[in-house]
Amino acid sequence: MIAHLFNAPLEESEPAVGVGTVGSSEAIMLAGLAFKRKWQNRMKNAGKSCDNPNIVTGANVQVCWEKFARYFEVELKEVKLSDGYYVLDPEKAVEMVDENTICVAAILGSTLNGEFEDVKRLNDLLIAKNAETGWETPIHVDAASGGFIAPFLYPELEWDFRLPLVKSINVSGHKYGLVYAGIGWVIWRSKDDLPDELIFHINYLGADQPTFTLNFSK
């Protein structure tokens, strides 16, 4: 349901790719790990070093992004905010992207003021930069606060999987109410965007159950 709400490009019988998480914090950790592993594999295949990954965000991101960077040894490159402009500037963000950037994170519902960042502008600029450089820098959308608002209030706003570089989206349930405390989700565009080596297969209950979590039980 969430994948369809976010316009994932799924065939009629194709299953969505995603997991339930303990809030958006775990969701962001998992999305970041997927981006890091995809980038590592791409660099190794090209015979290049994968020692110095970085991620580009605005300085307004929630602390869980800083935790991801520190816990999983990824340099956090923050776009500074300016007076009167308190969200990620897409132009400045793309300028900071280099070959070691595992993704650019945009926020749909800024931690500071609830504002939606311009994901479409970011997508368009990154497409141009990727074409120029040969890189494949993707986008993650942190929709913790806006993912269940935008599809209903602003259905024409392009921020989700309608944009080709958006590879994963996280969203919280507990910010809206009427759900289990602390529930969240992360959805990937397709199964190609979640490396198989990060998924574990268990059969504790007698059937195959793929799992990709930091916290096993909820």
C-alpha cells in the first residue's frame, strides 16, 4: 500500500520491496546501509577505492542522519542553511557531490519548520551531473513527517518514485497516530536497489522469511 502510495514503478503482480522498522531512525540506517553497499560494489567493480564514502544532506536533518554517518563510518557533508532559507539548497547540494557520494538526502517535512525540500529540482540537477560525470548518485527522501501528508494534500507534487533518482523513501507512522508506538517503514524503488547480501533468510516458523533489520523483534 505504501509503495503504491509513493508511486513505486511496480508491475501489477510485482511485490513491493520494504520493511517495517522502529521509527524512521532505523529506516534511515537501513536505507543508508543499502546505499553504502551499492556504492561499494560499484567502486570495487570499477577497480576504485571505496574507503571514503560520504553523504550529502542539509544542515537541518534530524540527528539520526548524524548517527548513521558516525556509526557506519560515512562522512556527513552538510549544506549550510542561509538567512531566510532553512532547507536544503539543491544547487549547493549537487556542487558538494563527488564520486564518493553514496546518496543525497532530501527531507519532506524539515525537522526545523516542516517545509518540503525541492526534491524534483534536486533530481533534475543530479541527472545532469550524473550524465556529465558518469556517476550514479541517487536520492533518498526522508519523508518521516510529510510522507502521509503530501500524497493527499499535494498529489501533483513530484517528490517520490515518480522521480527516477529517488531510490528509497522512509516514512513514520507514529507521527500521525492510530498506530503502534514507534512504527516506521522504508520502501525501495525496486529489488535492484536493495543489495541481496544485506538480506538474511530465516525459517524459524517453517517457511522462508527474508529479514533486513537492525532490531529483530518488534
